Amino acid sequence: MNQDDWAAVLDNHPIFDVPKAYRDNSEEELELSTNSLKGSTRNDGYALSGRRQAMALKDADLIVAVHKELRMTSLGDTKLGKSARSYKVLHTPNIEFEIHQIVINPSGKLLAVAGAYQVAVIVLPRPGYSKLVSSTIDCKSVQVGQFYHSSTTSVPIAKIEWHPWGEAASTLMVMTVDGKLREYDISVNTEEPQQVLSFFPERKPKSFVAEDPAEREIASFTLGRGKADWGPLTIYTVTRSGDVYAICPYMPKNSSIPSSYVHALECFIAAKQEFLLQGTSMSTSPLSTLYDYQRKYVSALVKQLPPGTVFPAVSRLVPMHPPHTIKSDPLRQGPFLLQPSPRTLGGSEGGDAADIAYLAFTNDDDEENEGETERLGIVMIAYQDGKVDVCLDVEKVEARWESKQESSRELPMFAVYESIDLGLISMLGDSSGEQSILDLLQANHPLLYGDPMHDDRVYVTHAFGVHALDFGELLQCLSAALRTDDEEGSSLLRALEKSTVTRVTAILNTFSVQRRCSNPVIAICIPNDIFLAYSILILTSVFRIICLPLTLPTDLSPPRSLQGAGSETTSEQDERILVPAEGPPTYVSLLGAEPFQLPSVLSQSSGLPSFPRMSVGASNTKNEFMLTPDTLRYLGAVVEGFISQIREVTLAHRAVETRATLQRAEFQRQQEKCAEMMKKVEELRGLRYAHTESRAQKIMESHKKLTIRLDRTLQLLMQQASPDLSESETKWFEELRRMRAEVFGAGRYDEGSLAARISLLKREYERNLSSLKSVAEKESQRQKQFAGSTQGLGISQAFELGERSHLERSKISELEKIIVQMASKLDLSVGRPPAEVGVADSDL
């Protein structure tokens, strides 16, 4: 058995056995049909959430929720054959409700489970549990927020998710359909939420508002993404009516945030404030106040960084708390305007929104232009009728707080790029002309799941199968347009006009044309472990597992940095190579100038099936096959699809064979041309080389003779033109003679010359140098002695002596003033004081 074939490993695994509650009865209760449609709206008006995720992966361990039971098995041991096909039951007495959602926290130690109204957290067993003899493992479990999520009278739960920046990976976010997001820190308090975000204002008592109830019911939420903006601190929600709201900033009460993100956000705010200073004061005053609030918020985060965490230091997780510098609550922004308005699918009146996801483009190979590409975000909204709106987040949400000025602000906007039709309406309509079959869409709840290996791929699970959405080409086209330096945006506009649509691939089809029912997909997992092969695991409502191996796509194109280096090298080589002559080229290739592009049917390297797999009923279903007109129509459509694919593959094979033939012919031509060129090179190196060398030698000798002859001719011409010196030349030569006599003298013993005076000065300098050295040595010795004598007097003694001297001097000066006054009264003349006489003598 191939170890990478998960279908063989997990086929008939006991962990996927049907629950006992449905084993005795028919499995129709687990299927979706017109008979099983039930009203999902309670008396209080809130609709139950249709989100289902009954399977999760923790490294190489598979966890499956079956009704109220949690099962766990090790795929690694099963794959290597170390243990038999078995599983362990996690014994959790506190969980007495049917499990709809299970989510593993980032550390892989906690498992959050949610039903229609209740939430609980389970501590997963440590590695090595599969070696235990007992089939049951006692696990510690605790219910979360029993006051808010305890009974059937509570508000239904829409979605649960662990926050990736929660401290110790213990921050659980619980969203209820009434628009309240409660944040629980499992390590602090499991009963009371740390924070509560409300996306809808409280209704006033005894008031009536004409609005659709679906506008006040949350279907799902997601977190934004980014590296140097407010994306990671933004939370998006979508209502059943399709309205999108956002709240920013939001961070867990006890969070661990990368220090690099805090520094990047600080630089982002500083750049915006600097750009704002260049505008007018009237139009930028509201933004100035907003950016000032943002700066205060970010400054409070920077103050929580430990000392020594400076940019660009190595990023690390730092424990932080939400700042309280701004007393106002974060503002709920929205509803978002979708421009242009998304189109409505044909045959549909517009289904309710079911899920929302945020996709960001990241490219590790392109670090120079990371600032542009990291701000490229895509928002996807899935609807019940099989429509997926793809919107571009062109104006990212920024942090805002509640104030009177913000109430009149314009609504945010998403740019709608395309509306994807999964083909559910056409599939149900073609199978039967009855309108009742289309009623199955009421129980359809599409969910969006990202691929952990590739950020540009999203899987859509719904009640009728699974689709894959590939945004690789779209993101590459948009990122290339954003890198171009175009202020007017014309390059981005051209890229949007030329960009292709999203590639949609149907992976799985669970709708039975014969029985007119479907097995909804209740879980999807993609292994992200080094010991498990890259594949996709899909679980249906009848607990049938479908495993599809995937292929890691290889990008053979070099990074942009290498491409730039290659272009520079090519330009340097072109400068050394001779420029080809004008006119038609001497050699024309059979392959043409454009590179060969593989046909689309052969270029799909994702490993996804070209035609959706069928999964109808459970593995032990024993119903007889009934041939009906619907079945014949379906088989005809399937056969037609296979025939078209076979035709495409045949045409692609012919195109590739033709290209290979051309390449072989071109290779033969290039070999012949290369042999011809080598022959010419040998001829140039042989006789022609010796002949050319002798000619070059003769040319060089004749050149030398011509140069000598030219010099003689030039000298004769100069003598004939001016045989005698001119007046200026005569004066110049006389001035040179005078300067020579002044420097070197009239004769050998001329003492007045500059040379004689310089030699005399050198002799005098050398004679006095020895005496100067001795004087310098004596002076240095005297200074050393003086310094040694002053060292005996301490600082305090010198200070006291200075004070005493200053006091005596002041007394002497007062006495001199008294004597001068008495002399002036007696009309006597007195001389200058002794101090002034001493100063005058020293000056002399």
C-alpha cells in the first residue's frame, strides 16, 4: 500500500462509523432532502447557524466529533502500520450537547467545541495516548460562559475561533447571531468574558423599526490581515442579509503581539501624519484629530515594549494589554458599500450570506516591494445560492472611535471584482424541473477555508460538495500593477482590464440525481505536518471520508531580484558584442520569438481532479440502482464532460507533439549552423590568420615611416613660417634667464642668491637646535618640580587659603578707600595704592 494514498489508509476506518443513534434507523436523517428540511427559526426570531466543522487535525492526530462523542486517532501510526485501525474516545462528562464545531487552539493543547447554544473547552491528551490499553481517555473539560451559552433559550452561536495573538493561545472568541462577540480567556476566567463587542445597537423598548430581521443576525466573522497597517486589529462580520461591518481597533485583553508589527504600525501612523501636514487645514482638521487618537493608541502600545526592543531588532512576541488612553469605545464601521453592485444569479432571488473570509497576498521572494503587496487584500462573501462575491479591499479600515463627528462620516467601500457562480442552481434545475428541489438551497451553508500551504487558494464547502478557488493569477497581476510607479493609476486600471477571472474547480459532488438528495459536507481538513502527505480530507454528513492527494506547485520563474541581476548582466554583455547589421536577420528560428505555453488542460499542477468526484450515500449503502430520466440526463452530462476533456487532452497532446517536432528540427538546424560557424573559425585561425597578421605588420611599419616623415615636414613648415623669434618669445626667454640668475646666482660663489641664503639658514638652524633642546628639557623639569610642590596642598586647604586671601584683600581695599577719603578732606595728595603700583610694574 502506498503510504501517501490516504484513501486506502482511511477507508473503512472505525473512527468514521455511523453513530448508534442512526445505525438502527435509516440514514436518511443524515442526508439533505425535501423530506428532511426543518424550520431553523426559533420563536424569538433568531435562526440557527448552519456552520459545521466536525473534524480537526492536531499535527498527525485526527479528531472527529460524532454527535456528542469525540474520537481521536493517530494518522502517523496508522500510516506506518505501527497500530491497528482504532481510535480513542475522549471522555468529557460536561459535554451533553450535539457538537457542531470543533477548533484547535494555536498551541495544539486545547480544543474548543460548540453546539447550537453551548460552548466548552477540552484539554487534549498528551502524545503517546494511542499506546494506552483503554479505549477511553479521561480529559478535563469546562463549559464556557454558562450564563450566556447554557440552554436552548440562549442566543444561538454563529462561530467560534481562537485569536492567533492571544496570550498562551487561550483567547477564545464566541460570536452569537445577535451580533455580540464575547472574548474569553480560558487561563483567567471561563465564566465571564474579558471583552464584549456589540455590532448592533440595543433596541429601545416600545420602539418599532421597519427592518429585515436578517439585517440584525450575524452569519460569520473573520479577522483582517496585514503587516504595517490596522488589518490584524480589525474584525469583519457579515449579516444574513449580506451587510458587512467592521470594528477597529480590537485586540485581546491579554495578548502577545510581535514587536515588529508595533514598530511598523508606528511608522505607518507617523508617515500619515507627515503627509497630512502638507494639506490644507480646513479639509484635514477631522483627519488630524483622528490621526492624533491613533498616535496616542500606538504610543501606548510602544510604551509596553520591554527596554531594548528597538527597530530593526529581531521580532519577538511581547505581552500587551489594550490601551486605555482613549475613553471612547471603538466605532462600528459600516455597512460597507459594494461598488459596483454584485450581480444576482439567474434563477435565484438572492440567498442569505453564510460566511466571510479575508485573503491577503504575501510573497517571501519579493522583499523590496513588500510594502505594496502586503496591502493587497481580498474579501470573499459566500451565499446560500452558491454565489461568492470577490471584493478588493482598496480602502483598508483604520482605527476609529465613537464621537459626534464620526456619525456623519461616509460609509466604507469594497470594490467588487467578480461574482463567482458555483453552479448549484443550474445543477439542481437540470436534475429536475420541480421547484421543490431548489428549496434545498435553504439548508445550504457554504463555508470558506484557506489552504495552509498556499495563501492564494480557498476551498468552499457546501451542502452539495466542495469547490476550490484559485486566486494566484489574479493576485500576481494586481501585485505587478501595484509595483509600477504610476500616480494616475493607469497601469492598475489596465491590469484590472486584462486580468483573468478566478479559477474555479469542482472537487466533490455529493448530490444524488436518482434519490434527489445530498450528503452535506460537514468537515474539511488539510494536513500541514511534515510527516503527512499534502492532501485534502473531506467528511460528509453520513460520515464518509473522501481523500484527494494534492500536488505542491513549483514556481520555476526566478525571483525578481535575480531577474533584475540577469537583465543587468545581459546589458553588459550586449555592450561588448557587436551590434547586428540592419536588415533582415541572418538566422530565423523555427520556434518563433514567443515562448511556448502549455495548454490549460496540461498546466494544472495543483493535483485537483479535472472532474468532480462523486460521493453519494455512505460506504455501506445497499440501495438498488434505479434508472430514471434524471439519471440518464446526468449520465449524459457526465459523459459529455468526459468527451470534451478527452478532446481537449487530445488537442493538447497534438500541440505538444508538434512543438517537440519543431524543437527537434530546430536543434538539428542549430547543430548544422554551429558546425558551419566552427569551420569558419578554423579558417580564420589558419592561413587567413597568418596572412592577416603579415598585413597588419606591414601596415604598422608603414605607419611608423609616415609618422617620421610627418615630423620632418612639420619642422620644415615651422621654420619657413617663422625663422626668427617673435617679440613676445624674446621677452619670455629673457624673463626666464633673470629668474634663473635670481635663484641660482650669477656665479658659483654668489652669496645673494636664494640657494645660498637657504643653505645658510639651514646651517644656523642646525647650530641652534641643540641649545634649544637643552632649554626645553630644563623647562620640562622645572614644570615637573613645580607640579610636585603644589601636590602637597590639598583641595580643602587650597580652598581655605583662597578664602583667607580674598578676605585680607577686601580689608586692604576698604582701608585704601578710607585713606583716600581722608586725604581728599584734608586737601592732601597721596600716591597710588601699592596694589595698583604692582600691577603697573608688572605691565611694564
